[in-house]
Amino acid sequence: MFQLMYDKRFSWKWFRNYSMLFLGSIIMACGYVFFLVPHKIVPGGVFGLSIVLHYVLGLPTGATALVLNVPLVLWGIKELGPRFGAKTVIGMVTTSAMIDLITYLASLKGIEALSQDLLLSSVFGGVCVGGGLALVFRAKATTGGSDIIASILYKRTRAPMGRSMIALDFLVVVIGAIAFQNPAVVLYAIVTIFVTGRVLDAVLDGSNYQKAAIIVSKEYEQIRGAILEDLGRGGTLLAAKGLFRGDDRPVILTAISRRELAILEEHIKQIDPKAFVIVFDSREVLGEGFLPLAGES
């Protein structure tokens, strides 16, 4: 009976996660097809670059994004280890396929864009991409892209991941402005990126807070390695004693982004399913990888 109950919980969790993943991919695809691609709005990342290549070379947006993502994932596996699970691969493939499928279906109906207003399109494009991406994150997956490159750069150069991702996305936006010879593209892309981030925050946890985690586990050395090597984050190892038995229990305190939280939880689950973890919002995190300290350049 207990095995049956476990199987039911597992089946429901599997169904829920993959449902969110597919729904999130569809919502993201709608944002690109109906709002961003028709107006050449390039919101950074691999999908933004695929929009540029779509107009410059006539390539399908979704398939181009998938082709660009495949070597990034393979490079990520080589540099960082098998961090990218099946759900991430499915998220990449599904989002790319949905973009091209919806584009094709929209062309049959003669639909190019749901709005001719560029500002409105940039806002609603950001709403769709942010909402869809939040569902993908909730399914503990990603759609690949600039976070892979940022992780590799951190491993090799210790460049803060947040700044690296912003720089990479901004580079793609600038490429779009040059390719389309329209500086206004940058302004609309910034609007889309801002709206995407705000909607992502609202759907995930209703705030813009970073996350902090306190982890108690006998396998703290393995968890420490995962935080340092895979997430590229730091932390503090605190000396503590168990309240009940009085035994020594090293405690890990670390600050992470909302995107990294799901990855950290998955690592802890694999390393020590019995670990005790407290996750809470941090109103402000200052220092390497987050906001600079006052006076820091």
C-alpha cells in the first residue's frame, strides 16, 4: 500500500512538472511569435539571436534557437558535468518546436502580430516570456542559453554570473540593433527584458528578492562542492550542535538567485534526501555575484 501511495505521488509530481514545462514553453512561444518576432524586438539570449538570424538569413526562429542551444549544452556538460537533465533538454526542444509550429499555424490564418504598437508588443511579449519561463523554472528546467555560458565563464575566470548574463544579453540586443539598423530596437528590448524579469518574479514568488539557504546535512562536503563548482556560488560553513543529541553538525549558509534555487534543491535531493533545508527571501544581497557594495565600482 505504501508503495502504491509513493507511485501515485511520483506520478502526480511527474505529470505536474511536465505539464508546467509544456505549458510554459507554449506561453513563451506565443510571446515570441505574436509580439516580439514580427517587430524585430530582440530581448537577448539565444532566442533573441535567433530572431536576428531569422531576418538576416531567413532561418526559422525556433529551429535556429535549438541549433544554437545544442552545442551550448554539450559544452556545458563538458565543462560543468551532467548538470542538464532531461527536462532541460525537453524544455529547449519544446519551446523551439512550439515557436515554429505556432508561426506556421499563424501564417495559415494570415496572423502576423496581435498588435502593431511596438511598445504594447514589447510589454506583452515580456509578459508571455516571463510567465512561460517561470513555469519552466517551476518544473526545475531551463531553456538553455546565456546562463550556460555565464556558468562556464565563472568556472574559468570567476566572473560574476549575474553580470555575465546581463553582458551577454546586452551584446545580443546590440547585435540586433546593428543588424536591423534601428537603435530603437534596443529601447524596446530593454522594456521587454524589464517586464520579463518582473513577471518572472511575480509568478515565482511575488517578489524580487534573492534567496538564501541554510542546509544541515551529513554530506555537507558534497553539497559544498555542488554550490562552489556547479552553481559558482560561495557560502559559509558554520559550526553548530544538534539541539536534541548535542552532536556537531556543520551548517552551510549560502545566497543564491531564484534560478539557482531549483538546481540547488535537485542537487541536495540527489546527495542527501534526508538533509534539512531552510530557504528564505533576502531583501538585498551585496557582494560578489550580486549587487556591488557601496563605493564598489
